Amino acid sequence: MNQIPLEKFKPIPAGEKDSEFLARPKITYWSDAWRRFKQNKIALAALIMLAVLIFMVAFGPILSSHDFEKGVRTDRNLSPSATYWFGTDELGRDIFARIWVSGRVSIIIGLVGAFISMVVGSVYGAISAYAGGALDNLMMRIVEVLSSVPYLLVVILIQVYFKERNLATMIFALTLTGWLGMARMVRGQLLSLKNQDFVMAAQTLGVSSRKIILRHLIPNTLSVIIVSVTFAIPGYIFSEAFLSYLGIGIASPMTSWGAMASAAQQKFLFYPYQLFFPSLMIALTMLSFTLLGDGLRDALDPRLRQ
């Protein structure tokens, strides 16, 4: 019988440091998501663009030496120049200052509307999925009925009821049915989670249903919710711009990008710059949020983790 020579065997020291050596540093889920997000140059550029837009919306009017409300009769419908960077409107008001003041309304509607839809939709969908049975069936039928109502009709009815068109009524009208998509998505995610072992363990320990939903189920769908919110924000901004363009959005003296575009579309052939700048801001904001949502979706997907 052939024996293996002893020279082929080499003792390897098993020191204390070698036994605890890690091939790679420990990294959390959110740290890894941020690392992958930074590698997406398009999403990172969209985040920078949004930061610039928000900064200008907050401080842009200060950079202008003209008041956004007061106009100069002799300076009506002036083209962009060193004095008026974006030109003036039919009342002689500085468009540069008005663009950023209008952006406050549009972005507030987008952020607040998406936040309300996230909270209401997440809680509603979580309760429906966790309860199951007849209650789940009833809650989803309510969602289907509300989804069949056109949001344009809802906005008109809200305005008729409150007899005014301000920021609060616009947000209320848009979010009255805007949470339905979030509720469906959260319900679908939680249906696959509620039978997991960690939920059964919490039930065995006597944890209440409210705590299971708020502390276990919803946090496990947080990544999907965040991505959905980033896509919902441009949807609300576009809805407000569309309604304002039709003349049923924000009423004067308040203004928004959609309201500015609506006021400028009648004079587009003569003064195209008055329509160009608010339309550009709407497009840049919606594009930035959409690209940011794409980047977050890839970064927060655990299946793409390396």
C-alpha cells in the first residue's frame, strides 16, 4: 500500500488572530444600500439636481432684487436680460423670483401629498393584510370602489364644497384617493410576510396586533415604501400642474408652476420664455424624482447585494 510522503504535509499555525480574521468588513443593509446608490451616477446626479432645486426654491427669491408680487408697468413682457434673468410677465413682475416662489407650492404639494399617502396607505394596507378574511375582503372592495372615481371629479367636488382653491384644499383633494395605490402595494408585501417565523414568534409571546404591524411588518416593507414615495412625489406635482393648467388648481394670489404655465400659454407665440421656464422646472423636478426612485429601487433591492 502506497503511503503519502510526510513532506506533502505542512502544519498551519492556528493563531487567535487568524481564527477571527474577517474576509470583508461588516456592513449594514443601509450602509450597503448607500454604497450601491453612490455607484449609480445618474441617480446621484438626480439627487444633486433636487438639492439645487430645493435650495433655489428656499432662497432663490432672495437672490433677486425684484419683488415677486409687485410689477413695474414700464417693464411688462420683457425678455430675459441682465436686469430680469428670466424676463417679466404681463404685469411687469420678475419671473425669476416668481418661479422659485411658485416652486414652494408645487414641491410642498408633492412632499406633503406623498407623505400623507404613505402613512394612510401603509396603515390601511397593513391592517387589511394582517386581518385577512372577511375584513380584508371588505377593505379591498372599498379600495376598488374609490379607485373607480376619477380624481378630477374629486377635486372639483372638493372645491365646490369648500368654495375655495387654496393649498390645503388642493392637498386634501389629491390625497383623498391618492393613498389607494400605496395600500395595495403594502398589502401585497405584507401578505408574504405575515406567515413568517418572526411574526409567529411575536404572536406566541403575546405581542399585540398593533405592535406587530407597526414594529415588525411595516418596517420590513420600508424599502419598497421609500421607492414608491419617490415615484409618488412627481405624480402629485404633475397633478397639481395639470389642474392649475386647466384653471381649477391653485387660485390667485397664490401661484405654482402649473398656474404660471397656464397664464403663459395664451401668449406663447409672442412670449415663449414665459411658458418655457415653469415648464422646465416641472420637467426637471419630475425627471429628478423619477431617476432618484430608479436608483433607490436598485440600491434597496437585497437581491442585488454583493
